[in-house]
Amino acid sequence: MWGICTSFALCIVAFLQQSAWIVVHPRAGRRCGGVGRRIVAGFPVQVCRKGYSSVRVLVVTSDVPLVEGGHRVIARALVQALRDQGHQAEVLTTPQNRFGRQVSAYLATWLTDVGLTGDGHPVDAVISLRYPAYAVRHPRHVVWLNHRLREYYDLWPAYSATLGLRGRIVQGIRRGVLHALDRHFLRSGRTVFAQSGTIRARLERWGGVSARVLHPPAPQRPYRCDGYDGTVLSVARLQPLKRNELLIEAVAATPGARARIAGEGPELERLQVLVESLRVADRVEFLGRLSEERLVAEYARCSAVWYGARAEDYGLVTLEAFNSSKPVITCTDSGGPAELVEDDATGFVVDPTIEQVGTALARLQDPERAAELGARAREVARAHSWAHAVETLLGHSKAQ
């Protein structure tokens, strides 16, 4: 009951407050012997005598302990891209909290001071990536949305079906509260970009939030192609939505097909049992969690990459594969990956069935065919640059 009361109280507080309110200390600012101020990426900044100018940007995301998610990778890559463009940037991680305790995380995030750096300088801009990080308050706040709490949105029917009557009532109330909070924070003057068309459609369906699509490029890694060894690589957390089970079953049904599965997660033991029961232990290998160097090497050697997750928000793996000149097998209901893969051009977009996935696996056992599709995929990857992403998120520079 206390949690429910807290939820409603926070809703009232959030709606009454100005979400963009922030206090900046009047003495804050950069001292560099400057010659004046100008507009850089839409923000007023100090210009030094050497002509150098930059903005201070916080990339804000939320997290849970000891789990590496795609949003972490994107946050680090965005910070690196901002620094490469001459800006000062850092990741700020806000709490996410365990399931059922998210409202307190929204409150903690809303109370977080992002106005000043530790040495008293103003933060010029904030870019938030996911719930509840977009609850932070800053007058120049851009949301580049990875996702909201999916169990209360597109996954609600499947999740609520697992609950008893009391659970549906309690979680239904929490769901209503979070919907209200999300609508408020995402419709309170913030500029919103969605990381895929799938995310944009969900924003419009649940909340009436307008957003532009901006796909994140692949992280800055030394991608390469060492050839096409006939294996299909899967890179994902081992959980049901990623559908590695479908890949394993397709491998078992396709003579000569081989798969290498990278990642950790709660499905590992069940997938290992499945591999043994299908007698494909000699054709399916579990790689565990990979270092960045090993990940690049695995992309470099494989013939194709599997990313057939169900209703994926974005799927950064797709562009990582493309940067390695590797085609991607995805499914018609995979969401973000299916937006990037062109069927029979940069990979295959198939129905999520053993037969169709198996057909795609068989076609990509031909190294010449894999190389042909991989070359086209590499061209698509070149169209996604971090320089463009930074410019889009911060805006165009102009003199004042």
C-alpha cells in the first residue's frame, strides 16, 4: 500500500513541477581567457583565444548491477563520439531499481542535480537514453530513447498472463502510474529521438509521443573481415526474447549448418540441454561473454550473424555485423533489426520458423554468397556515422 501511495504522490508532484526547471550558479562558467561567447551546437559556450569551443554534455542512462545491456554500449560509444568532436562528455548512471520498485527510481532521478559539474561549471546539455533516466531536469535535454519498461508496454499481455488476480491489480496500478510519468517526462518540452522505427511506433501508440528516428551507429571498434568460415554467430543475452532456441533448432534441421553463440543469461542451461537432446553439440558452440577484442574477431571470421529476436527495440548487433561485412539473418517480427536488413540484399528477413531460418542458413553456407551480401551490408553501415548522430542530437552550429 505504501508503494502505491508513493506512486500517486510522485505523479502529482511531477505534474505540478516544471520538468525543465534548473538552477545554475551565477558564477559558474569556463575561464579560458576567452574572446566572447558563441553558439555551438545550439548552446552558448565560451570561445577561447585559440578558437576552440566545446559543450559539456552528460549522457544519462539507468542500469542494474552486473548486467551488460546494449544501452550501456551505446552510452559509452556516444560519449566517445562527443569527445571525438571536441566536446566534454561523461556517462551519468541513475538507478533503475528492481522490478516493482521503479517509481522510487523515477523520484531519485527527478531529484538528481545535473546542472553543474563537480568543479562548478554548468552542464550545457543532457542526452538521456532510457527509463527512468529521462526524468532528469535540464533546460537543454534531448531524449534518444532506447526503451521504456517493456513489461508495462508491448510485453504487458504476456507478462500479465503470468499473474494472479491480486498481481494483475497491483501491477495494473503500477503500470498506470508509470504510463502517466512517462507521458509527462516525454511530453514536457524535451526533444525526443527514437533509436528505431519500432520504438517510435510504440511511443505513438502508448503515450502519443512524437519522435524522429535516429539509428545508433555501431560502437567504435576496429571491425574487419577475415573471411567466411561457414558458421553463424549469435551475439545476445541468453533469454527467451532473443530466440537462440530457434537458431539451434534450425541448425539441427539443416545439414552442415554450424552456430557459435556468444553471451550469458538465464537461458544458458536450458539451451545447452537442447543442444544435447538434438545431438548437435559438435555444431553448436557456446562462447560465453566476450571481450571486445574477441568479439571483433568472432565477427571477422563468421559467414553471417543471427539476430532473430522477437520485437527487438533496435538491435545494435545488426550494424556491428554490417561493419564487419557480414550479412544478418533476422525475422519478420524482429522489430529494429528488420528495419535495417534488406531481404536477399544485406541478409535475409524470414518468418520465425525452423524451415525458413534453416533455408537462410543453408544459403549462407556458400562463402561467395555470404561475401556478396556482406559487401552490400558494409555499404549500409557506412551511411550510419557517429559524427552525424552527434550533430543531429546537439543541433547545427551557428554564429551568434
